[in-house]
Amino acid sequence: MPKPIVRALLCRPALLLCALTLQACASGEVPLGQASFADYRQQTIAWMQQNRTFQTDDHAAEIEWNAPREWRPDAAPTRGILLVHGLGDSPWSFNDVGQKLAQQGFLVRTVLLPGHGSKPADMLDVTLGQWQQVVREQTQILQREVPTVYLGGFSTGANLVLDYAYEHPEIAGLVLFSPAFKPENTYAWLTQYIGWFRPWLAKPDDGIRPMQTPVRYLNVPTNGFAQFYRSALLAQKHLKQVPYDKPVFVAITQHDSVLDTAFVLDTFNTRFNHPDSRLIWYGDNPATAAKTPRVLVRNDFMPAYRIAQFSHMGLMFSPDDPLYGKDGNQRICWNGQETEAMRKCLDGEPVWYSDWGHREPGKVFARLTYNPYFEWQTGVMAGVLGTGPG
């Protein structure tokens, strides 16, 4: 019998015990099937305590950064939103967005996708079905607590919430950051077939590439990329069949190294037809932007901030974020550049900021992990959701 099935049979009957004793199953699989968000969070924390490869001495902080989280508004909520992170990432992705949404009156919750929050090797056997399961379970739990529910996602998470929203018309609308509807890499489809003989696209023991940080993975098994690709196929299937007529907020950057941004822009213009929907495009003015006021453009070259271009992951974070902000302590130096440049970045030398893989002669680049337009972007998002001016 395959190991994932054996683990599931051994672990799932013990979920109640895990909840009562705060001892999670020593397995690579995040516990699922809870009846409440509180149980889900508690059991996930217990599981991380036993399975996580910690990156700092502050284990409690790392657990909190990676655990499912909830923000509640001051008044009794009538609307809620579930936020889903991307491949290799964590619920910290929504640390700043979640707080803003709660201030707008939402009951906000995040999830931890199976295979995440512990160590990259735990993604060797993860399935798209497991990711869909946690979205389904926690959406349904949220719907029992508030009458109106939205979904939000980053990258792969955007694919997952789009899939659920298409299948469940009661979802009121979507918030999508860097939605990975179509990968930029045209060879991504191969990851579905090569995992059995090449479980890692980049060797996990090369001595150069770090495996993870306190809040995200920097190396992911081939199987993780395969499940991401399958989520993109699901999104494309839905988008091809019928337009989505609920309000949608989208934020993307022209220089995204992960996704096909032209496809996202075209999808927004042709498939997301609600008049309140808005897409923010960070980069050069696209030709289609002049045709519709629903597309808002901001330049992403900001030399005063040493920003050469915006990044796939940076759109959701405030300049004041304690980890990823302007003065945050999580500088990402593994950015597709030569080892010497990476070492200079790690040594704290002055850097410029960009998306993965960008290079310029004489410059060292770190990943841009925050958005200088974050407050303005929040206002646009509030307009789409009906909680502020457009």
C-alpha cells in the first residue's frame, strides 16, 4: 500500500486525540477534517511543532508565522473572506492584507496548504485534492458563521479559490494577487510526469541553495510544481467555459517571472465582466489599459527606493511589514544571480530589488518583498468589495 495512504489511515482516526492533547501525528500530512476553524488551527499548530524544521531559535514565532490565522473586525461581522497562500509559501503572505480586510469589517481567515509549514520534503507526496479539501472545508465553516463569503488567493492559491468559486456561485467575489492561471514556463507541464525519477528539480543538498526561511520554502519538490500546474489547468478550464460575473480584484506585475501576465490581463478584460472589478497592473502601460477604466496602471521602476521592478510575491506586503517590509529582517538573496552576488547580498551590502532572475551589470539584486503602493492598492480593493471608494 502506498505510504501516503498508510499515513492517512493511521493519522486521521487520531485527529480527536491530537486536538485534546496538542500532539499532532508525526506525518508529513497536515491534519484535515475538522469541524471548526479553532480545531483546525490547534491541530495544525500541534502538527507543525512535531514536523517543522525550524530556521531560528524562536520556535514559537515561526509557528505563529506559518499557522492558520484569524482577524476579527471590531463589530459583529456579516461578511467573511478566506485567504489561500501560494506554492512554497505560508499564511504570513496575508499578514498585512488580512489586517486591512478586518478593518473593513471582514472576518478574515487563512489556511496552511498541506505540504507547507514544516519542511519542503513534506511536499513529495502532496496532492491537488488535499489543497482543494482544505479550501472546501474552511470555506464551508466560514459560511456557517457569516452570511456572505468572499475568497482570496495568491498565485497557486488564486487558482484554488477560482476553482471553488466557479463551482459554488454563492461565493460573493474574489481577491487575487499574482494569479497563476497560466505558468510563464512553457515546460511546466513536464513536472506531472518526471517526479518519479527526478523528485527535485534543484538538488536539495547542493550546498548553495537554502531550503527554506522562517516563513517560506526556497526549494520545492517536483511534485509541488506538478500540483501547481494542475491547479492552473483547472483555472484555465473554468475560464474557458464561462465568464465570471462576480466582483474580482486582481493585482499583478508586468515583470512576474512565474506567470503569464498577458494571459491574466486578457482574462480580466474578457472573462471578469462585473463593472466593479478592477485590475492593478504594475509596470509599463499595456495597450489594453486605455480601453477600459477597470485597469489601473502604476510604474514599477522606482529608483529612489532602489527598485528595478516589482516581484511576484511582493504585492501583498506593506512597507511596514516586520518581516518583508522596507526595513524587514527577511531579505531574500537567492534571486537567480551568480553566487558571488548572492554572497554580497547575504553579507548585507547595498542591493537593488526586483523579481526573480533580473540582472543588471554592476548591481546586486534581492527579491522585492513589499509594495510601495500598498495603501493605495488597499483602497482599490476596498472599492471592489464595496467597503470603500473605488
